Amino acid sequence: MDFSPSERTSELRSRLSAFMDEHVYPNERAFAIEISTGDRWQPSRLIESLKAEARSAGLWNLFLPAVSGLSNLEYAPLAEMMGRVTWASEVFNCSAPDTGNMEVLHLYGTPEQKERWLKPLLDGEIRSCFSMTEPDVASSDATNIESSIVRDGDEYILNGRKWWSTGAGDARCRLAIFMGKTDASAAKHLQQSMILVPMDADGVKVERQVDVFGYDDAPNGHSEISFTDVRVPKENLLLGEGRGFEIAQGRLGPGRVHHCMRLIGIAERSLELMCKRAKERVAFGRTVAEQGVIRQWIAEARLAIDQARLLVLKAAWMMDTAGNKAARREIAMIKAAVPQMALTVIDRAIQVHGGAGVSPDFPLAQFWIYARTLRIADGPDEVHLESIAKMELKK
């Protein structure tokens, strides 16, 4: 396995690093102030202005191999760099859930679907959400999904209630990818289908924004949406009836690598903040950095971050060389390991900061929430650990 960066990756890393230093880090506080005033659900003027700069700099849609020419392994360190600021990936049109939805449309969409939805998403003109999880069933088991997709002539009728549809609170959200059952009598992994639903279709209603540990994550949000007798053309179906589970697996593989690499970036930044704070603060006659337990935390963080990064790079390399299916175990491993690692590093960084660590003056509290949420999102730890164990037992 050769994880050394290609010449193109090295060049992009250099440009991305310079862009982050010049435009992103200096504006962290400005973004927080902007979002705390005015209409929180309108697009951020700051991010929109930075998007134009990023696109001009050629730092746009880097996540999609067909557009950027980057492999998963080549994109991984760029995702890590973007992860160091929670909203930075949106600046480069590389933020979830749009990235996963664009991958779905690229891989499975018809030419007409790509023209109507993929093109404006790639151009950053609209945003989208992914409506799979339901409040009434354990949606970590996709076969539990109860929403229905029923054929009626040249249309499908949709009914169901979804939540955690991230991005639906954004005023620019125009599209939902909806997962529901088309045939409850089919084999359990062939019952579900996915269909494209315009957010302005009759019967689509955003019921509320669901907070995460008290954060509403404006202007994107995490919505609960009701779909009541929603009619969409049969041409909006993705790939075919009964292919929803297949699409979900294709969508989540690369997305999990992206999430994990962003978490590596968060952990790295948390370690940097911990070291800086430890050298600046004095307690009981010595700097905090001179306290034995703090030195141990710093050393253990370095070990854990580097181990996790190598595991993610291996997963990305396997996806590139052997395919997503062959890398299933490694993808499950990183999804279980990396959020746990990041939580430990962030938690200790918060402890070193004391009261400041849980305040909005530092990004650590939001980092912790993001990492904790990812122990549930895209499949909970327990599901991934079960998959890993089964694969080990089959050897």
C-alpha cells in the first residue's frame, strides 16, 4: 500500500491550505456572528462569497472523482483539511448531504435526472436532503422503513414521515431523495426504492427543525418532513423498483470515508488547541503542559490520530483498488473507530480549556457534538461492529 500523495494531491493540498489560512480560519468568528443575527435560515452571505472565491481557485467539487479526477485516497487528506472548520466543506461544494446525493445522481441517475438536479447541485445553485430515517422505526435496519411508494399509472404516490433530513431547513433546498417500500412482499432487501421528490411538491411539509444537543445547525438544519399523498412522475424513480437498498449502500461507502477524514481534521485541530492552551495556562505554579497527565493525553492523542488516519487511508485505498464491496469491513471499521477516537481527543481538549472549552469562544463544543452524532449517523457503532464480527467469523 502506497499512501504517499500524488503530485496533483500535493498541489491541491498546498492551494487548499493557503485558501483556508487566508479565507476560512479568519472568518470563523464572523460566521458565528452572522448566523446568530437576522434570518438564520437564509444562506450565509459569508459562505456564498467564499464559494465564489473557491470556485475561481479551482477548489470545487473535489469529492467527485468524475469531476475532480481524484481517487478516494487522493481526496482523503483534502477532506481532513476541510474538517478543521465545521462549515468549511460547504465553501468547496463538498458538504453532506449534497455530496452523497450528487454521487447517487452521478452513479444511478438518468440523463434527464442529471440535467435537472445534478447540474445545479454541482454548480452550487441549489441544495438537497436525504429522506431515509424515520421517527417510528429503528432506521439503522433499512428493512424497517415503513414509508410507501405506490405506482399509480404514470406517477408514484408517496406517504411517510421522515426526520434527520439534513439540509431541508435551507432556503435553497429543492430536492429530497426519498426512500420507501414499493413491494412489501419482496425479499427484504428488494422491498425499498428511492425516488426524487421536489421540495415544492404538493403534500411535502417540513414539520420542524430538530436540534442536536441544543444546536439548530442553521442555515442547513435537520428537518422532520411529512409526505402526504405526494405525487411525482414515474421518471423520478432512481435505477428501478427494489433497488433502494443497493443505492443506499453505494451512497454511504464514500460518505463514511469523507465523514471520517473530516473527523481526523477535527481531532488534529483539537490537539493543536489543547497544546496551545496547555502552554499558555499556569496552574499551581506550573504551566498546564508541565502537568504529567496532560502530557500523557497529548501523547495518546497523537498515537490515536495517526492510527485512525492510517486506517481511513487503507479503507480509501481498498475502495480505489478493489471496490466498495471489497472494502466493506474497512469502511465499517473506520466508522466505528474514528468517532470514538475523535471524541476522546476533543473531550480532553475541552478539559484542558476548562470553562472556555464548553463556550462558543472555541470550536470544541461543536466538534464534540459533531463527533458524538457520527456514532449514530450513517449507521450506529453497534451495527458496524456486528458487521465486522460477522466478517471475521466467516474467515
